[in-house]
Amino acid sequence: MIDVLIIGGGIAGIETACSLQELGLETLIIEKEKQIGGHLNNWDTLFPTKRSASEILEYYTEQIRKKSITIYLNTTVTSIRKQDDGSFEVYTSREVSFKSKTVVMAHGFSLFNAQRKEEYGYKIYENVITSADLEQTFKQNNDVFVNPMGKIPERVAFIHCVGSRDEKSGNHYCSKVCCITAVKQAIKVKQLSPQTQVFCFYMDLRLYGRGFEEMYREAQEKWGVQFIRGRLSEVAENIDGSLQLKAEDTLAARPFKMSVDMLVLMVGFEANKSTALFHNSCGVACTESRFIQPRHHHLSANATNIDGLFTAGTSIAPLSVFDTLNHAKAAAFAIHSYITK
Ligand SMILES: Cc1cc2nc3c(=O)[nH]c(=O)nc-3n(C[C@H](O)[C@H](O)[C@H](O)COP(=O)(O)OP(=O)(O)OC[C@H]3O[C@@H](n4cnc5c(N)ncnc54)[C@H](O)[C@@H]3O)c2cc1C
Ligand code: SF4
């Protein structure tokens, strides 16, 4: 029987495995994709350091090699069942199952599907993209910045809170990292294309982390990014492919129109679909927002309502890389004390 089976080879799963290995416990990671790293594979540079996401992934790839951590790739966990002896049977898409003393749900998050906000025109108008798409653009084309039509944009607008803090989408929570992601991406646009005018439309700016407020100041003072407290109501396409935005300046309480060459939707986090599968198969408790519910918000943030079943990373809520890694390290300590008790 394995000591710890970890579902998900994103940074949360890998950090949990590395910390557990140092504590002398045997781990197995099961990852549904063909590579480790989760969402970080899709990001260019990371806030607040502006260092490359691939640097973090290279570090963890090396740690996995050094510590000889076993990973099954291309394998999806489909259900978890608690056994009478207190252990777990974990079923996978490969028609094999694994028996483990403990299980860590490190299966991460999903991105909000921006097509659900039809009024913003994602996948209808060519020059409307998401923050995740923009990361891909930065990764593929590091020296020039053009919109999807191949034109250097004169004006780019970022729309905050797409699918978060939004009654209509059924997501009342704040996704926590999209304000600072918009700041990071706005700076990158200005670095690549100083002549482009950049506007961020926000409800409130939530810049809670170390170095975030400094980056926000840098965006305004060094790069001239303009932050407007405003709410977008509708997008329409002009004949040349540029976009007409109808919005309200919520400070001045006045409607206004603006034309831009590219619109970036700051999509929020949603609970990964696997969470519902695990809830149905073993009864793990979930929050109103459909993420995993930790046993105690302050005192037991990695345990769940089921003894031996733990969580790490964004399976519980939107988190930055920094917060994800801290949660994962804490998971390793909680599991070690559970197993050695
Ligand atoms: C647009 C955007 C930009 C961001 N930029 C930054 C940034 O600059 N700096 C920063 O600090 N944070 C950033 N973040 C946040 C960052 O992406 C997360 O903190 C991080 O990805 C969380 O890692 P995780 O391991 O919890 O989840 P994930 O990255 O989602 O990894 C989960 C893993 O589990 C696997 N998995 C899922 N279900 C199963 C299953 N059933 N069976 C097996 N495997 C499964 C997935 O394939 C995946 O590999 C950004 C987020 C967004 C949306
Ligand atoms: S972090 Fe900012 S953009 Fe994201 S949901 Fe919260 S307030 Fe909106």
C-alpha cells in the first residue's frame, strides 16, 4: 500500500510530494495530462517577480528527478472510495486502481469559460481574447505585440472580474489573482509596444500580496497604464475589426463609449470538474462556490471532513503560486503527522 497518493501534478501536487519525500514518506502522483506543471505551463512570466514560469517548472522537474518521485502521466482519477480499514481505493481512467493510506486532492482549478458572457463577444469577435490567451501570445511571440488580426494595437482594454463577483455567472467570490494579473499583463503590453494605450476597467482593485501595490504604481507611473473604475455593458465590432465598448464610469456615474483594437477578459477561477466527481464518490464536503471545503479554515486548512483525505493548492480556492506552495508544504506536515500518529 502507498503512503500518499496525490491527485494532480500541478505545482501543488509536486510541492506536496517533494516535502513528503523529505519527511520520509512514499508518494505517487497521478496526472491527467502528458506533462507535469498544470496551468503554469501556459503562463509566460509570473507576478510579482516577472520571472519566467518555466523557471519554476524546471526547478520542480529537477527535484522530481533527484528525489525519484513516481508519476503516472496521462491518467485521470475518476473516483475515490474510503475502505473499511481506513485506507482509500483510487480509481483511474486506465482501469487500474491504487490502494493508499492517504490521498491528497491537488487537482487545481478550471478557468471560467468567457463564452458564458456572450455580451463581451468572446469567440464571436476576433479581437476579444482572455487573459489566458494573452499569456500564450506573450509566450509565443516575445519581441512584438500584435492583436489577433496581426495589427499593432493603438488601444487595448482589460476587463476585470469576468466570471467572478458576478451574480449572473453564479460565482460570488473574488478570484484574487486577476487584478494583479491584469497589472502584470498591462505592463508587458507597454514593454512590447510603448505606443499602445492601455486601459484597465475594474470594479475594485484588489492587490493584497507582497509587491502587488508596487507593481500597480509602476504600471501607472512608469508605463502610463490608465485604471478606470467602470463597468462594461456591451461590445460590438466595427467594420475594420476594432471594437466599440459601451461602459459606465462608476466614479463619475456617466455612460461612455470607447473604441479599442483589442479586448482582454480577465477570466476567474472555477472549481475543477473533478471536485464534483470526488464529492459524489466519497462524500468530501464542498463550499457554496463548489471548491473543496477544508475541515477548519484557520486550524486545519489541509484536512477535509474525511479522515486521511487532504487538499493542497487551488482545489480549495483561487490562490497565487506563493499561496499554493505554502498550502502544499502545510499539507505535507499535516499528512506526516496523520500517518505517524
Ligand atoms: C491567467 C492567469 C495567470 C496567472 N498568473 C500568475 C502569476 O503570474 N503569478 C502567480 O503567482 N499566480 C498566477 N496565477 C495563478 C496560478 O496559475 C495558480 O496559483 C497555480 O496554477 C495553482 O496550481 P495548482 O497546482 O493548485 O493547480 P493547477 O495548475 O490547476 O494544477 C492541477 C493539476 O491537476 C491535474 N488534474 C486535474 N484533475 C485531475 C484528475 N482528476 N486526475 C489527475 N490529474 C488531475 C491537472 O491536469 C493539473 O496538472 C495565474 C492564474 C491565471 C488564471
Ligand atoms: S482579483 Fe480583481 S479582477 Fe479578480 S475577481 Fe477579484 S476584484 Fe475581480
